[in-house]
Amino acid sequence: MLNILVVGTGYVGLTTGTGLAELGHKVYCIDKDLSKIEVLNNNQIPIYEPGLLELVQKNIRENRLSFHNDLKPYIFNTDIIFLAVGTPENEDGSANLSYLYQAVRDIISCNITKAYIVIKSTVPVNTNNNICKIFQQELPDAQVEIISNPEFLREGFAVHDFFNPARTLIGLNSDNAKEIIEIVYKKFIEKNIPIFFTDPNSAELAKYAANAFLATKIAFINEISDLCEYYNANIEDVATSMGLDDRIGKKFLKVGPGFGGSCFPKDILALNKLSVDANRPSMIVSAVIEANRIRTKNMSDKILKILDGTIKRKKITCLGASFKANTDDIRESPALKIIEELINLGSIVNLYDPVAIENVKKIYSNKICYFKNITEACDDTNAIIILTEWEEFKGFDFASVKDIVLNNVIIDLRNILNKDNIIKQGFKYYPLGI
Ligand code: UDX
């Protein structure tokens, strides 16, 4: 069991810190945001992440997890430090590393003599090397090893993904670092979860490459879906048959309104910037960025066409606002981009989302009409648009609202409903690619 300091209590930091505590380590989570620390010290969590609250409460109870807003009192009693701060995108698409370098300066200001520092945040290639140089300059006598350990956690499934990683990816330069990392992830190694060691640059690039490839799969299937509509083919059958080939794999071939979230859009821009900086502009990555950018516009055009080109002053019911189901995160949400377009075209948007409404209100306030359930959101509506793939939407009995809608149109941008059933219930049903 190690004493571990985790800097940053966002989606990645909180899940990682709690997961490491559950693995048996004693974890001190640090965040400068006092409001977050207050929520956490009140036995609550500041984010929506299925299963995480229970795990946080369990590890606090078992005295393996605590939350603080200053690392100084804990750093000298720490075996290893994880940096899990945000690396949002800059205007030019590069990764904003200001929070990361602030955390590095905070550690240096403690005048540590020895430290293992793990970069959990997604960072551009050479960041590990650059942080090594900073420590060599600022604390030349200190023994500091910088380890890269990118995360592959999906929001909404982060707890599952932490304990069931496809691989633990480690970039390091020394055997000492390897030893301590094997102690951190001892229980994963005992479960034969692959732990892959490489150099820091390869680990940093592998993270961007993995996310960009997954984003490419999504942009690709969305493009094929448009062809299915033109050639009267069925995207679900095309995707399923493709996925039977294990060289392709069946995951991340689900058609939708485009990819969003705090990772894919940012990471694919950062990778593109790395390509430009390397004077090797990527044709593929830049095409995926553009294809995803126009996807939400194409979706709004599709909605407009289905509603005969006029939605001015018409009520439109939107189900879902977050960038995908099982999260309240609305960052880069395609659903919100489509909702914004509908508002700009003059429609009255009735919105229901199981968990993200409060986050939407902070940005759109009374530009949108908010509802607590699907039925009320459908009252008097000209169309029901499904924007995220919540189980609640899949299981809803749309026949129950047939008599209160003005226009029995359902536009399903996630293909989650059964076409035959919906049509039998008297709706005009518009999925993607079918
Ligand atoms: C992603 C990566 O999956 C994860 O490994 C990485 O660590 C962080 O970024 P996340 O952004 O939480 O995770 O969501 P993910 O489930 O990957 O979905 C990303 C976007 O792609 C969402 O907007 C989702 O709706 C969309 N998507 C995903 C599709 O449109 N089709 C798919 O088949 C899968």
C-alpha cells in the first residue's frame, strides 16, 4: 500500500484517486477549487458519474481517501504524485498546459528531494521531457522521475473503465519508476490486465492516436450513414456486418449527431496541431475535425427539411442535451449545437434531459423551456428529436403522448427506437441511415 497524492479532482482525477484508494492505497486528493473540496468533504461529488459517489463514500469511510486544497502538508508523506489537472484547448487547438505547469511549480516550491510524478492528464508529446528539464533546472539535487500514464476513461463508464482497462499504458525512463508503478497497479497485474511499458513520448502520442482513431471511426460511420440514406441502405446492418470483422471491431460504429465531450474534440485538435508543428500536416485528422464540425449543421438541415423548412415559432421537443447518455457533461455537446441552431431558426425548444438541465440553464437560461419529464416536454410539440441515447428514452412509451403532440414526428439522431413499433403507434419516424 502506497501513500498517493492526486492533484485535480475533475472527471479523471476524482475517478483515478478513488480507484487507487479502492485498490488499497491511501490517497490524498488535492484541488485548488475550494467549492469542489467542500462538496467532497460533505460526502458528495461535484460531478455525475454512475457508481462514483458510493465508491468515494466507501473509501472515505475506510479512511483511504481524503480531500484537501493544498498539497504542502501531505507531499512529504507521499510515495508518488499523480497530476490529473485539465488540459483544455487553446485558441490555436494546442493543449493549454497552464494548470499542469502550475502544479509542477507548486511541487517545486515544496523543495522536495525525491519524487515520482505521474502525468495522468492528456498532454502533447515532449511534455514529460519538458517537465523533467524544469525539475533539473529548479531542483538539480532532487531525484525526480516523471512517468506518463494516460487514462482511457469514458465519462458515464469511468468507474467501470478504471477497474477494467484494456491496458495500463506507462511511459518511463528508469527501472526504479517501473518498480513503483508495478506496486501502484499490483492488483491489475495480478488480474493479468496488460501493463504496457514504453518511453514517455510514445505514451503521450499513443493517447492522442487512440482518441483520434476512435473519433475517426465515428466520423467515418456517420459519413457512411449519409450514403445509406441516399442509396436506401441500412446503416445498422452495414455497421453490424463491418464489426464482425475483428480487424474493424464492433465498437464506436454507432451512428449519431457527431462526437462531443471534453476529450475527442480537444484531443483531435491537439493532435492536428502536433502534426502542423512537425511540418507533417495530417490529411486524415483534419478531415475528421471538419467532418464532425459540419455534422451538427447537417443534422439541423435534416430536421428543417423534415419539418418542411419552417420551424419559426414552432415548438420542438429535444430529448437530451449532454454530449452522450449517462453524463451531465455538456461540453462540446452536438445536442446543444443542434438545439442552438433550432433556436437561431426561431423555434421554441422544449428540453428534457435526465441529469444535464442545470448545466444547460447556466448557459442558455430562458432561451430554452425546461421540463422535468418527457410527457410534459412533448405537449403541443411539432416534433420530438432524440439527441442522446439514454435508456430512459429507449424505454419510453411514445404512444402515451400521441394525443398531446401537434405533429406526430419523431426524429431519432441516435437510432435507439424500434422503427416498426414507432410507425405502428402512428408516428412518422426519421432515424439516421435507414
Ligand atoms: C473518450 C474515450 O472513449 C476515452 O477512452 C478517453 O479517455 C476520453 O474520451 P468520452 O469522451 O467520455 O471518452 O466518451 P465516448 O464514450 O468515447 O464518446 C465520445 C463521443 O462520441 C460522444 O459524443 C458519443 O456520443 C460519440 N460516439 C461514441 C458516437 O457517436 N458513436 C459511437 O459509437 C461512440
